Amino acid sequence: MLMQSSFCAFTSLTALLLVLLRTEAAQVHVASELFSAVNSCQAQFNRFRVEWSNLTLQILHTEYDQVVWSTIPNNSFVGSGSGSFKVTQTYGNFEVHSKADKVTESQSVLVCTSLPDSLTLSGEISNSDDKQTYLLTVSEDAVAGVRLQLRAFPQSEGRTSPGAYNRLRLRFASADSEKFYGFGVQYTYLDLKGQVVPVLVTEQGVGRGLRPITKYLNSAEHGAGGSPLTTYAPMPYYVTSFNRGLLLHSSRYSVFDLSRTNAVQVEVYDPKLSIDISVLGGDSMLDVISAYTKHTGRMSPLPEWAHKRGAVLGLQGGTQEVQKRLAQIKAAGAPVAAVWLQDWTGQRQDAFGTRLLWNWEVDLNHYPGWGGFVTSLQKEGIRMMTYINPHVTTNATSFHPYLHRDLFEEGRHNGYLVKNVDGDPYIQASASPAFQFGTVDLTNPAARTWYANIISCNMLCVCNASLSSLAAPEHLRDQANLTCGNGHSAEVGALGWMADFGEYLPFDAQLYAGSAAEVHNDYPRLWAELNQQAVQQAGMEGDAVYFMRSSFVGAPKATTVNWLGDQLVTWDSFDGLQSAVIGALSSGLSGISMTHSDIGGFTNMNLSHTMVYLRSKELLLRWCEMSAFSDVVFRTHLGNLPTSAAQIYSDDATLRHFARFARVHQALGHFRQQLMTEAQSTGAPLVRPLFLHFPQAFESNASNSQFLVGKELLVAPVLRPGVLTQQVWLPPGEWEHLWTCKTELARESRWVQVDAHIGSPPVFFWKAGNVGNSLQAALNISCRTGLVSASGSHKKQPTAK
């Protein structure tokens, strides 16, 4: 009802504006390109008061006596622009080329209308050539906070034709010391103040600013190196250290300019000249996150098998190879929850190397006896996980003539694929020109049903003959009944998969519904919902698990778990180990409460022996240590160059180390379950920056390298090679070192020096909590009784069993 009444007020004022804007205001107050014929007006709705006064628009949260949003005093806050806008892409790496030809420079406020549930400002924005009218309506959003809806309209009698202006901006105030977090999965900067943040779903790139690899790939491979701000999972949302936040309700390309110390500018590239935002406030950052996730949706707890029973092993190479590696890892004492086989669908060769065959049925030549293999794993309590993405390869039968179905042909025949301007399937390439594919049009309900049934039948093995042959052209229907073992049965199906990609929709694609410019960023949400649909129709909700790297607003509620994508096998914050820490923290602040990374990273490179990035043993060991605490799922990946990269089974010492930290992860299962329940009810992330509970951390510089699990475990993973001891920032309170049982009593926050040899990552637990002692008991760390003096001399020593 609030939205409806606001809309009525919004539209009724349009006619009024056309009259008022042709008259000259009697009294005009002028200040820095802002003119006002209105001295003041205000509106009050429930928790918020909106005021226009002293050439400033301000929104106050009356419950907390908090200014949650304000324009900059005496400065214009609405503007528009025209100019070129083009998006290019190569192999999923998108680049925006934009140049403004004209921008409006002046703003007037001519009318302020206050209604019981809204306040509307209206006036003009102009430059020397053009003039536009605008309406800015502020109303209460019962879920998220306050809604601001801005529209600009070219005046028909002016020299500007409708549509010539293609971007609208809203500028407002920021405090100099205010820190900005969120924006989806950000890997390099946790605090984005000082940055210009684009909201564009794209491949993140390899290197992302690390030299020399980034510069080389950006020049040689058309942007494949990315930048520190490229991400698979951006979101037009932030939360600040001042306990306020903002959500832009648009999937259009947008830019958040945080480069000024005192201002934020949001620019949306939309020929409709529209900006729609929710302003959030609360007594804490967690309050803001809760309000945001209540509006956009929250993630649900994982089934126990996925996070309590042990590691998810990324393996490949066929039935015999997988069985051999699995036996080796289990013999080392590692608990195993699942095996994840990305090559279940078969392989093909091209110039880039060995690739997966994107045709989404089990390759029984590569994995003979699949049904029996899956059944034998089930009897051991181990689940099967596989792989899929929203693309289908061209010419699949030329690589494997024994395939039951050619999914590209099915999609082409039935119009289920994204089209080009000629109405044909839009063909793209991945990593090499020879690897070509089409993309499922997820705006088409029939295409969604077709693809969900492929997942249900070919992966979950829950279907019937009518489903398995659904939408197949006549000449393929005889081949359409894919064998899942000896028949379609969930007992021989996968119970999870990587739902990869989601970033590749071209901006010039033709869709069943909507424009590609609007759908591109939203495609990850549609992809998440497609996977959810497949699980629901198979009756396996709450048991099946799929993990995704791409995301956008609304996607987390349809995603079982996020993963952080393809990190480079380095230590840095651009694309390496530290970027996984920052990625996990920014994810949680953005409503992606449960996430994990590929243990050891994914991307190895050896470019003519001049740029060599190969996973080292030390990096793999340190990544195991971090993931045992930070990751909701403890999952390995062989990487893109398995024979050149260190693996968990490369030697006995590495395997023992992996097994030990797999047990650590398993021991945290009960605590993790509690945190997942909390995340579902409040939106609070499992892995949290220190400042969410300890504001002193804002000034400590520790938040990029340390984290909390809940509020009781403090982890300072080793993020550099060759480290034997490490400085750890401790908040006020009594903290016990997990491995030695030594207690640090900090009346104020302070830094302490801690042993950090491999196998002993710095971990402390809050003495007043419950998780630390139970974790020590589960890991057989026993401490003799003793007291710790106020001076910090330790009398208590550990006894290891």
C-alpha cells in the first residue's frame, strides 16, 4: 500500500510540474549550482523523518537519532548525462567503454509536496543546451527502511529528444572517516572508500592487478587480467562504519563513485533515467545487514552431510583413478563427505588443453560402471558431486559420437538458446576460439523447464521417460533416455554439483523477455533459481547442494552455498590467498552468508617460462589451515594444471596435514550449524570482520587479514610464505590460544606475537564462550588446570593426546 500511494503521488505530480516549471519562482535561493523556491518542508512516517531545509535533503532514523542519508549542503544532488556507452567482451571478460558528451550542471527545487506517507521534491536539471524536469519521491519501505525514487523527463519543448540522455546520477554526503563495505564479492579492498566501484558481472580475470601477469593478459588477451575491482558477484549495495547502508534496485550497469572524501555518487546507465534506492539504518552494522537480507532474501542451512562429515574431494581421471586417490586419502585418516568429479561429463581436447564436454550426461567410457560406483560410495556414507554450467557445447557428437543427446541441437531446435541479432543461437568461445558454445535463455520459462529437467534426470537421476525426452526433436527422442546406472533412480544420482559460470550473457544478445542490458547482471539470480527449481522438482530440497561463483541481488536466497571462484595460486590480495579472505568477508557483509574457496587456489600458469605461477606445497598447506575455519565447505580442487601443481596427496606430510585440518573443519560442524541457523534468521555471516563486534578494529588494519567465526573464534591465517611467528590483533577480553591453551587477558585491544609454524595457524577463542573448549576436546587438546596472571605470564601448559 505504501508503494502504491507513493506511485500515485509520483504520477499526479507530473502534470503539476509541467505547469510549475513554465513559471518563474518568486523567491529563489542560490547556492553552488543549487536553486530552491522552497524554504523547508518535512514528512514523518513511522521510524523516519524526511526534511528539506537549508538547501539540504535529510533522512533521520528517529529511533536511533541517526542521519541515515543526506545531500551535501548547498550542492546539487541530481544530474543526468548523455554520451556513448558500449560493452565489449572476450571469453567472459566484459569492459565498459563510456564517454559523456553532455552533463547537466544546475539543479532547482521548485516544489516540495508532503503527504502522509511520502515527500516529493520536483524541479529542473539543466545545462546551457538542455533542460529536464525531475521528481524525487521519498517514502517508507516497510521492510528495508526508506525508499528514494528518482525520475528525470526531457521537456518536449526543449532541444533534447527523449532518449538522448542515457545516465542519471544521485550525489549525497559521506563523512570523511566513513568506511564503505559490501558491493558483493570484493577480493582486494574490504573498505571501498576512495574507489570508483563498477557494478558489472564478469569473469574476475587472472591476476587482477598483480604484476606482471595482469598487464600481459589485459594486453594480449583482451582484458583477461581483470582489475582489483572485477568480480563474478557484484552487488549495488553497501554498509558503512556509520551503521547505514544503501541498496540500488536496478540490474543495469551502475557506478558508485566513492573517490571523494565527503561524497558518494551513484550513476545508473539507463535510458529511462530512473534511480530507485533503499536507504538502510540501524544501531549496528549487523542491523543494517539484517534489514538488507530481510529485503533480498537469506541463505538456508546446509544439510549436515555437506559440512559435518568431512572434506569434499575434487578429483578426476576416471573411475579407477578416483577410487585409488580416495582410498589413499581415507587411509591417511581424512574424513570424507563427498567426491566432486567435474569431468563426469567427459573431456575433449583443444589448443588450451584438456577441457570438459559441456553436454551434461555421464560419460560411461570415462566412468564405466557409474551407477555401481555411486552406490558403493553411498554405502560408505560418501556423496557424489558433479558439475554443470548454463552453456551447451556445439558439435558435441563430433567429440563423443556415442552421446545419448545433443543438448545444443535440442536448444537450437526449440528456441531455448540466447540469440544474436540475426535470430540464430549466439555462439561464444571459452579460453580458445575452438571451444564454442550456446547459452540457455533463462528468461524463457520453457527453456528453464528444459534445463531443470536435464539436471533432475541426468544428474540427480530423478525423472521419468517423459521428462528425459522432454523437448527433444523427433530425430533425437530415441536417444533421449540417458542411463543413470541401470535406470533413473536417486540412489545412483549425484547429490550436489558446481553450478559454474553465469557471467557470459552478451549485452547485444536477443532474449525471450527483457533486454540483455537489464538481464546481464541479473543472470546469476536466474541461474541460481534454475538450480533451485531442479532440486525442488526432484523433491531433494534440504539435501542436494550446489555451489556458485556468480551472484547478484536476490541470488543468495536461491543458492545453497557460494564459492569464491578461480584464485591464482599466489599469496597476494589481488588474486591469491589473501584475496580469498577478503572475498569471504565482503561476501558476508553483502548477504552471502556462507562461502568457501578452492583449497590451494585454481589458476596455475606457465607462460613460456617467463611468468610461472604454480601451486607450491607451502601455499597449499596454509590454504588448508585457513579453509578449516573460514569455509563452510572444506573442498579441494586439482587446479587447471594438476600434474604441475602441489596436491594434497603429493607426499605423506601434505596428506597428513590435510587430514588433520579436515578433522578440524569437521569438529566445528556443530558450531557452524548454529551459525547457519543464525544466518537464516538474521542475515549475520558465519565469517565476520573483526569490526562487526569490536569497533576498535576499524583503526587496527587487522580486518583485511584476520577474521571471526561467529563472535567466539578469532583466526589470523598465515598469508605470507616463510612465516614462523605472526603478530595478531586481539580485542579487549580474555582470549585463549587454541593450540597451547595460553590465555591473553587484554584490557584494551593490543597486538601479540604468536607462534605460526605450519600446522599452528594463530587461532584464539573467547574464554566466555562455548566453542573453544568443545573444539579442544574434539581435537584431543587437553590443558592442565592453571591460572594466568594479570601480567600475562602463562602457567597453563597443553597436553596433547
